[in-house]
Amino acid sequence: MNSSMERPYVVGIDIGGTNTIFGIVDARGTIIASGAVKTQIYTTVDEYVDEVCKNLLPLIIAHGGVEKIKGIGIGAPNGNYYSGTIEFAPNLPWKGIIPLAAMFEERLGIPTALTNDANAAAVGEMTYGAARGMKEFIMITLGTGVGSGIVINGQIVYGHDGFAGELGHIIVRRENGRLCGCGRHGCLETYCSATGVARTAREILAARTDASLLRNIPAENITSKDVYEAAVKGDKIAHEIFDFTGTVLGEALADFIAFSSPEAIILFGGLAKSGDYIMKPIQKAINDNILKIYQGKTKLLVSELKDSDAAVLGASALAWELKD
């Protein structure tokens, strides 16, 4: 009997700045049980791990116990696959280097792998989503920041230290670049994340006087969803915001294609769901800036994983690869 029959499930844990979501997943990519805890309220990482285990263990027991689980996969900000540690994550309450994979392994006795959230999303897409069967692709996650997972020859690129592929921190604007949370100026994520879209909206509205539905919202409260809703109603400024965002992203993607010549670039996150408003300017900017030898070869796709499930599925997919 092979081990996947004996141990038919894996656990996926997605650690976000606000919430931690976890689930038990079968080989088809169905989440058969799930739960969540608030990430921010635990001042020590020990309390946090205890709380996750306290909530996760009953789900494991209800599905045949620890011996039915092949492994645990964790997606976390600043997660290092090689060492199983979270290192200096700016949006988590625990500082420094945290040996998180080892802490879960110790408490539950289940082998545990950890990587950053965008790499986890890429593994999930390759295992269960739009990248099934692909060996070369780049996953771009458009959320609060811009994350990325680069897959070459069927493997995530981790680099020599576990941190390769931070494409959200490629500098795309040298002149008066926006200040990024990383402390530098002009990073891609300051323009093309959901937060970046809201920032663009505020800048355009402040610089101009023409009418826009977005003026009905206090500037500091504008979200990328508001921009989308205004665009659907034909708002000119909202369309302009998408054009600008898509152009910046498409220019960067043309460069990323030169780097690894991927079969596809897969966009994930709320912003990617804005349809043609964002996809058309991205595709146009790719076409306008791509090196001739790459023209028309890389598909631009939107993730096939449900937002609510993707992070847990991505993390869980890591666990199938754990050696017995």
C-alpha cells in the first residue's frame, strides 16, 4: 500500500497579518475541514502556535488522527523554505527569526514545510489550478503587497538563501518613486498592489479637478474595490487608474519574461479579478515592451483557485512533497 493511501490528507496553514486560516485537504484539492484564528492577538509565538494546534487537533482527530496526515504545509510572510523559519516579517507581531516549522512539528509530531505566501500560491496553482502540467511559470499575487513565485523546470526558485523571487520589490520608478514599506523608493508593489491602486487614486484626485464618483468617498478611505466599482459605472478617472496600474505592471512583466521565458504569468488576488479594466492595459504594455524573440509566447492568465481557498490549498500542496 502506498503512503498516500495510508495517509490521504495534508494540512495547509496560511498565516496572514490579520488572520490565520487552516484546513485539512485531500489529494483532489478539496478542503474537507477548516478553521481560523486571529494572528495579531498573540503577543508570543508560543501562545499563537498553541492556539492554532488547539483548534486544528480536533479537526485532525475527526478525520482519523495524526497517522492519516502526510504533512503540514505553511505559507507565511517572509517564510524561508530551507530553514522553516519566518524571518523579520514586518506585518507579524513576533519579531526576529521564528523557527515556526519546528514548533508545529514538535507539538503535533507531523513533518512540516514552510515557505512564503506567494511561493505557496504558486505551488497550489501548479498542483490544483491554472498551472497544472506547467513547468515554467511566474505567479504574481496582487494583494496588500505584490508577491511572486517563480517556477522553473517544475521547481520553485528559492535561491541560495530561501528568499529568491521578490519581484514586488523590483524598482520600477527611479524618479520620485513612492516610498515602500521595505524602506526603499519606487518598488513595483507601491504601484500595483491593491494599496498602490488606492494611492494612485488619491494622487490623481488631488492633482485634478474633473468629476469622478471617487470624489464621493473620503480620500483616505478609497480602496481598489471602489475604483473597480467606479470603472464599471464608466468613471473616466477610475479607467485611468487601471490604465496606469496595468501599464506599470505590464512593463515589469515584459522584463520578467526576459528573465525566465515562462509559459504563463498567472495573476492572483482581488485586483486580478478586475477583468479587462486591468488585463487589457497589462497585455498592451507587455506587447509594447517585450523583446521580439518572446513576442506572443507567454500567456497571461488569472488564477483558477478560489481566493478563500487558494492560500490554504497552496500551503497544503507543499506537504505532499515532504519525504516520508
